[in-house]
Amino acid sequence: MKNEKAIGIDLGGTNIRGVFVNKEGKIIQQLKYKSRTEKGKEFTIKRIMETVRKLMVQSGNSLEDLKGIGMGAPGPLDIKKGIIHFAPNLPGWKDVPLKRIFEDEFKTKVILENDANAAAWGEKTFGVGKGTKNLVCFTLGTGIGGGIIVDGKIYHGNNFVAAELGHMTVNKNGPCCNCGNYGCLESYSSATGIRNRIKERTRKGIKSDLLSIKDEFSVDSITLKSIFESARMGDKLTESVIEDAITYLGIAVANIANILNPEMIVLVGGITNEGDKLLNPIKKEVLKRTLSSNHQELKIAIGKLGDLAGALGAAALVF
């Protein structure tokens, strides 16, 4: 049906992901390009425009078939004005009116949303959270973000920066986070946090029995999968790092359960490839730390949309 299709864009520091979907979430076409943010914001904006055009051409659709374009992007941003105020992983992006730029270019409705909120909305609309009205999503990647859905609506807070779940303090004496605070969840349980803590141990002369770590700089080339596997096999370097990462993530999930009492908490991102090996210890931590009324009916699940959660959620916001 005409105007029952939308494009969703997930703008990341590394990749631009785009989908062309119908209102049921069926993917008609999808694309992924490197963001190449080092080339500047004009280059990246043109790259997003190219993604939009190719999605239409390759799917055999035109602007007349399009209800609109949804865009998930890092913030902080102003969703009403459609402006990205600042994004650490997008060099040179300051007060960029992305919504207006794309409305002028494509003459269609454009919605700008925080990328983690878009991922939460994707899982709520098309993913594991379909049918729920109260859901919290942890996005576990290079950093940690979050999205909160209350009574079927995204909760944005006073000035659109709610749900910074990665900057919840879980240990007042913990390591310094990139935000400047100490003991943030992100400094323990993100991919960056895990690698930084391994580097710290490497600097202290602790060696890995299972991983080939020449120096602290070589840690970045080791996959998270290898790090988790070595920890499970009793490697003294990684075991305590991963144990802390999972424990503190469980504490954060428990905190959210006690504060918001949602129907579901969804985990998305690269670390969730661990599946039940990640999920089961988190559930045990939550059981230990929450009121019975807050965990009896709580579902804790890994998202099912994978890397497309943000793009699909951005598209869903158009309908």
C-alpha cells in the first residue's frame, strides 16, 4: 500500500545501517556502509543520503511510496528540533540540524531519535518486546546506552537525555569512566571497559595463560568472544574482569527493576552473543537484589533484532 513504507537509519561512529521496511517490520532492503566520520560531518551526511537513495532504488520504490525517514543517532540531541548537539564518536558534529537537512533534501517526514531509544523501540515494536508497554533496553557495545519505554511511550526526561544507563554508578571506588565519573557501569561492562581493565592488569605485569597479549596495546585486537572464553577456562588475567562485568551489569539491571518495575528488560549489543552464559548469572544477581514484587513477573531477555534494532526502531517511529 502506498505510504505504508519507511526508511530507518542507524548512524554510528563506525557504521551506517539502513533498512527499507513496511509497517509490519518486514525488511524489503537493507544496507550497511562505513561511516568514515574522520572525513568530517559533510562527508558522513552525504553518505547517509546515499544510503537513503540506494535503499529506494534497490527496493524498487520512490519518495511517493515513502511515509518518512526515521534516524537513530548518538547524542545528546534535541528530538523536537531534530538537532544533534554533540556526539563524541562523530568528530566535528556540533548543533547539526539533521532533521531539517534531510527534510529539505527528500521532502518527506523525518524523525530524529537517540540511537539507544531507537533500539528499545525496535525491540518493543518488532522484536522480543512486542506487546509490552513497559520496557527497558540496555545497549551493550563500545559503550553502554539505554532506552526506557513507559506506558507505550519513549521516556525522554526533562531535556531528552534520560536513560544514560551506562553512567549509573555501581561502585563509588571504581575506575574512572570516559565521562569523568568513577565506577560507572560503562567502565566495567562495556567492551571498552572490559578491555581497559585488562590493559590495567597487563601494565601491572599480570600475564594471560590463554590469550596472546604482547602489551596493553595488543588488547584491542582481541575479540570479546576470546576474552569471555578464556575467563570461563580460568585464565587469571580475564576471569575477574569478566566476573565483575557480569556482576555489575546484574546490579544495574536489578536497580532498574526496583526503580521502574518494568515488564521486560532487554539486552542488545555484541556482548549478548554470549547468550545464556551472560543471561543466567545476570538473572541470579537480579533475583538476589530485587524485591520479590519486582522480579516475579519480570522478563529479562536478549533482543532478537541484532545489529538492526536501531534502524528498525527508527523506521517504526515513522508509522
